[in-house]
Amino acid sequence: MTVPPIQRSAGLRSPWLLDVTLGLLVVAALPLAIVTIPNTLSVVAKLLPGDIDQVGLMRTHGLALPALMLTVPLAAVALRRAPVVHVLLGGLALVALSDAAGGYAGSELVVGAVRVLRGVGAGLVVPATLAAVWARGSMLRALWVGVFSLSLLAAQALALWPLDKASSWKVTLQPYPMLTGVALALAGAYVLVWILLGRPDGPGLDDGERTRLLLAAVPAAGIAVVGISTATEGWRALPVILLAALAVAGLLALASIGTAESRTLAYSMVAVGVVLLPSAAQVTLVEMGGLGGPGLKGLWLPYGVAGVLAVGASVAVRRPARAPGRWLAPLGLLAMVVGLCSVRLMVPSADGLVLVVPFSLLAVGAAVALTSALQEVGVGAAVFGLSLGLAGVLAGFLLGTGVQMAMLSGVSSAQELVDSFVGALHSWALVGGFLVVVVIVLTAVTARRGAKNVPHVPCAGPGVPVVEEVDEGQPAEASAPEPVPVPPGGAFDEAERRKDGEADPVPAVPPQGHSPEDAASS
């Protein structure tokens, strides 16, 4: 008697264990990576030693965001060859190493090295988590988008929280060491479960995406150079605004590469990156206790409500019909425009609960736009859009800084400083809203052009099989039509008919329009 071989895939019967571990890892690691972006050293300037160049130290502290921007597209290219779990574990290891090295920082050079190291680690974590959830289904993708939107919204507040009553300025270099340890432990558990489940393959990036991903590093490098030079050379407001606007235009131009579906995602990512974090950061600073707001303690409830709503909205729209999915992205961006309008009406406010309205509109709008757009593309286009979106964060900070510089020019008293700071926020909300409206128009034009470019397929014609009706009273064999040969390309490949692990039946007539899988393959 033949003995069947021993199967070592028993763990595959419980894939939920991998999903639960990955979900917890996303909740812990993604905010930890995004909180790297804000530069908060000026808040603890009084704690800096007198023998250190404070201005130079603040500039080097801001190197984390340029390092993160440049790492994301390069990490996406590396994901074509390296397993996702290895890239994710390596990124968290670099973040932990930066935490450890931050305690020994005592000079401008060491601070710069620590921040660059942390930016590189965060730049590995963000695309690796996206690629990891991509292979596990729509629910985890929705969770990723919700946590990502909340992280961008609350990054400034999360970066400021450890500085309350801080006794050392080095806290800015290691804000959440315990959370770093938890995330690193979850990453180790994720690797262990991944091995026990037989090392399931992650989503493979097409070789054709390599060029676009490397191309995304070009504007990131240019914006990083502009950001560093403006902070170093002390530029005036107008050149900063013009260069920032040029950077945003360049990102939108690069986002126009690819199919209609990938352009929708790239446009949405750029809009969310430019607007969400810079706007929330300014609102958070205006609502600090010293400017008449409720302070951080009064902001946690609005942030919490916005986060729950963002995750819930992502889950709710994770599987719409294809046609509704195409107008959900502009609808989410429109909600962000309404949120920016509410910022002009409600901020500043001594009652922190009022901020539930703008925070929720911004976070939910971003979550809906990104979730619906992600369902139309493949993983390569998703990481490409993510690269442009994170580059847009620095472009948005530059644009907001230019507006602040213009508004704060000539201020001579404390009250004028507060009024000008609030006026700069309102002006930035107007600029950000206008930018999002432009993106909505671009998305609509892209969708219309994509619909016009779809070739018309006749309902019946030469080479197209016609299915006849079968009378209920007759057996199928008696009334079945003679087989008609289908020309090459008439049948869909199994991989193109598969989405989220479910295969659709082969249609008798080729459907009109482009499928998400077609966008991924192009």
C-alpha cells in the first residue's frame, strides 16, 4: 500500500492567525512610522544645551522626512525580490536602532544621522505594510487605509505628546520606545506565523513597475533638496511658495502616467499627502493651550472619533460595485474640501469637541478616497501612488510654511503673532481646498477619457459565441448549441478573473471596460 507523503501545511487551515497578527502589526507600526515626519525640536528649544547650534540642530532634525520620501520608492523596488516580512522586520529594526542611538546624540552630526536612520526605517515600514496587507484581502487593506489616514491626521499631536513635561530634548529622537518594542515583537511573531504557514507568497510587483517606481524617486529627491535648501538659506516667502507650487504640479504631472484607474489613485494620494498632515499639524498648533485652545488633552477625543470613523468608512466602502467605486474617490476628496471649509469656520475653538467635525471630514474623506481608488489598481500602482503621496507631504509643508512666512511678516506684538498665525491657517485651508478641487476635476476628466477610450464590443458577431436559451422541460444536452470556436484572447486567464481570492465565471461575451486586473497588468 502506498503511503501518502506527510503534508506540512496544517497551519494553512488557520490563515486567520496571520491576518490577526498582521492587523495588530499595522495598528502598531504604521502610526510609529508616520510620527517620524514632524519636526518638534523647536518645542523643547529651552532644554537644548547652550554649546550646540540650535538652528542647525533643528534643521538636521528635519532630515527624517526627506529620508522617508526617498526610501519608499526604493523599498518598493526591493519588494520585487525580497520577501515582505524581511523588509518589514528590517525597517522596524532600524527604527529601534534609531531609538537606541538617540540616547547618545550630543551633536548636530549625530542627530542628523539618527533622524536619517529613523526616516529610512519608516520608509521601509510604510510600503512593506501595504504590500503585506495586499496579499491578505480587502478587509486588511481597508484597515491599512484607515490607520494610515488617522496617522497622517494625528501625527503632529502624537509627536508632541511625549514632550509634555519632558526633562530632556532627546525625547524627540525616541518618542515611543515602548511602542517600538511592541511593534518589533509583533513583527517577530508575524515572521514566525509566516514560516509556520509555509511561507505564503506576497504580492509580486511587475517588472514594468520598476521604471515608474524609480521615476517617483526623482520628484522626491527634488522636493527634498528644495526643503533642505529653504531651511538652510533662509529664503523669502514668495520663492518658497512658487517652488512648493511647482513641486505639487510636478507630482500631479507624474501622477498622470499610467491607466485611468492608476491616475485616480495617484491624484488622490497626492491630494491627501499635500493637504491632510500639513493642515492637521497647523490646526493642532493653533489649538495648543498657549494660543487659547484646549491643548492636547482636549484634542484626543476628536482624534479618537475621527480615527474610528475613518476605519469604519474604509471597511464600509472596501467592496463597492465597480461603477460606484469610481465616484467614491471624488466624493471622499469633496468631503476633505468641506473639512477644510469647516477649519476656516471653527478653528480656533476653546471647545475641543467642536474639532470632531473638521477632523472627521478630513480623515473619513481621505479614507474613502484612498480605499475606493486602491480597489481599482494593482500593488505596483498602489505603491507608486503612495510614493507620490508621501513626497506631497513635504511639498504641503513647504507651501504651508511659505504662507505662514507671508502672513507673519512685519509682526511686532504677541497678539499680532497669534492673529497672523490663525490667519495663515485660514489662508492655507483655502489653498488646500482649491488644490483638492483641482484634483477632483483631474480625476473626473481622467475617468471620462478612460470611458471614451474603451473599444466598443458588439453583442454578437463573427467569432463571438451565442448562448441559446434552454427550455426548462428539455435536458441541457438536447438543446445545447453547437460549440463555436473562440478566437485567441477571447477567454480570460484565470489570474485576470480572480480578485480577493474569488474567481468569476467566464462570460460568454467579453465585458466592456477595463478591469482592476487590466490596470494592474498595464
